[in-house]
Amino acid sequence: GTGLASRYPWGNRMTRWVLLFGLICAGALEAKGFVVRPTEVQSREYRELAREIDQSGLLRDIAAELNGVLRIDQTLGLRFAECGEPNAYYDADKREVSVCFELIEWYYEHMNDAYDSEDELDDAVAGAFVFVFFHEIGHALVDVLDLPITGREEDAVDQLSAWILLDGAEGDQAVLDAALSFYAASESADMVDEGEYADEHSLDQQRFYNMVCWVYGSDPGGYEHLLEDDYLPAARAERCESEYAQIDRSWTRLLKAHVRP
């Protein structure tokens, strides 16, 4: 085993992220909107973690938070699952977001060297994971709300996830931690092959710079250190404020009709 169950603090931190982003509501889960589906687990390795997550009510709380903000006329399932690979995905046929135990494991293994303490690593895993979580929810919203998207949907829902998080008290760090996870993925790869160039996702390093750009663009004065520390080239930084403003205008308009008063 990997000891993931003993490192479950990432789950409490993920709940904290969601609460901090203003997704506060009261009331029970609705028949429509976000609902929790049973955890899927096959191997003994993840059974303890699955049991702890189920008992925590993590997804139940997150579903309730989301239902308090968004009005959705379809049912959208949320589940944790053992997937056989580090991944998270939206299944349009089932209208279901699945987030994989293996992805949590991957974060711990590949982001470990970037942080000085286990507490910092737990926070980083929570931030990176919640970014991907909202990314997949973005796919679900594009599907069930029939949102118009020009360009690649993967880029658009990266923007949505960053936009949600940057509107919260500590979401900037979550986006930066998620950016670092993509940089770590690019560093762990031997080379970029033809399949990655053809993939619907931007390359991992491109996603890293995009996300750093949006953090900087949301508050250039507050994040000038991102330029000084060479996280962001100056040529790209010149456009980041207007780039983030465009993201803000676009997603505000796209979701306006679906946000509860």
C-alpha cells in the first residue's frame, strides 16, 4: 500500500478549499443537480481510503455547496473511483464526474520534492486536486447546460476552474499548486511524442504557464514576484491582465442564467 489513508488530510483541505470559494448553502441534496454516486473500488489497496472518504461525507458536502450556487435541471453524479490510472474524467453518457484515487497518489509522488513539510504537501495536493475537480465539473456544465465554447473545450474548462478558484480567499495558491502539478508531469516525461501534440489538451508546460498567467493577471501588483522568480516570461505577462479579464467576462456571462439569486 501507499499509506494514502493515513495521509487523508488532503480530503479535509479539499473541503476547506470549496468552503472558502464562497460555495456556501443550506439544505439537502436535490433530485436534480449534483448528487453523490457510490465509490467504485476493487483492490484492497484503496478500500480503507474509500471507506474514510465515504464516512467523511466529503462529496455530499461539495454537492450541497454546488447545488446552493448553481441551478441545474439535469442530474450530475460525483464519485471517487479506482481507475487503474491517475486520472479524473467526465462521462457524458452517465453524466458523471469520477475522480481517481490513483491521481491523489500521483500528486504525492511527483510533488513531494517541491515542498518542505507534509502539511505543505497536503495543502498542495488538495489545491491541485480541487483544480482538476472543477475542471471536470466544467465539462459537465458545458454538456448539460449546452454552453457555447469556441476553441478547445479543455482550455475553456481550465479557465473556468481557475476563475472559480481565483474568486476565493485562498484559491490563488490552489491554482499555483495545480500549475506545479502540470510542470511536474512535464518534467517526469522523457519527451513529447506525436500523440501529445495531437491531444485535445494543451501540453503540460503550456497549462503551467497559462495558469500562472491567470493568477498574475487577476492581481498584477500582488503577484509581481511571479515575474521576478521567473515563473512567467515578461512577454506573456504583458497580456495576462487583459486575458484574465476576458475569462472573467466570458464565464460570468455564460453562467449568469444558471446562478441562483
